[in-house]
Amino acid sequence: MKKRVLFVCLGNICRSPSAEAIMKFQVKERGLEDSFYIDSAGISGFHSGDSADRRMMMYAARRGYVLDHVSRKFYPDADFEAFDLIIGMDDQNIRVLRQMANSREESQKIRKMTDFCRSFVGRDCVPDPYYGGESGFELVLDLLEDAVSGLLDELSVEK
Ligand code: 4NP
């Protein structure tokens, strides 16, 4: 059975689509395409139907990642059921996700992205890059690359 992983941020145009692309990239590198289903969603539906943020796309492309996700809202009824792991980018995401969970089982699916980081220890969130400059986007990618590799190692051990 495929492990189903959903990345969640606020707008689903910067952090979570990048997490999705980086996870797909690393899964492919490890030859694990048949073991995972990966998607992303936003707490807000503000950018639903939009492509990823152009700046985020550009910084991601420089590292070889293609952000082809179309933004969609997180739907608690469908998504808590459909996914095994629901990974938020910051404490605000986690708080809202926990509020939307309808059972202990649903709550237990919620994790925070930086909890999987191994190089970036002491970081407590993947910061929202939307209103910042270049360094914010690079930091997002650095944190996500670190966390995705930690996550994949953890999931491989679980198997
Ligand atoms: P994201 O970034 O949550 O990483 O996709 C944001 C994108 C848009 C907005 C906020 C954060 N916004 O306020 O429109």
C-alpha cells in the first residue's frame, strides 16, 4: 500500500508545493515511486486554482525542481481520510489542522515539517517567504530538502 503524504501551508503556492516537488524528486532518486502518493494543499483557499508563486518557482527551478502543482484548499472531510500523514509548515498551520481534526486518529496524522530536519536543528518552522526577499525562498528550499530526507529515512525505517 502506498504511503499517502499531504503537505500543508497557508496559500499552497510557496512552501507546500515546494515540499511536494522535493519529496517527489527524492522519492524518485531513491527509486520509491511505487511506495508514495504525494500532494499538497492550503489552509486558505485564497489562491485556489493558481500556479505556484513565480519567485518560488524560479528558485526551485534553479535547484532542478519543477513546481507544477495547482493550488487547492485543504478539505478536512476528504483529506484526513485520504492521507496517512498531514505535514504542516508552521505552528499556525498545525493549530488550524488540529482544530479541524475530528478524532484522535485524525489528529495523530498531523506532523510539523521541521520535526524531520536533521541539519537545521532548532528551527521551529518553515517560515512564510511570501512577503520577504530572496533569502527567504532559499531558506525554504534548504529546510525542505533537509526535512524531506529526514522524513524519507524515518518512513523507510518504519517499513
Ligand atoms: P505559502 O505562502 O503559505 O507558503 O503558500 C503564502 C502565500 C500567499 C499568502 C501567504 C503565504 N498570502 O497571504 O496570499
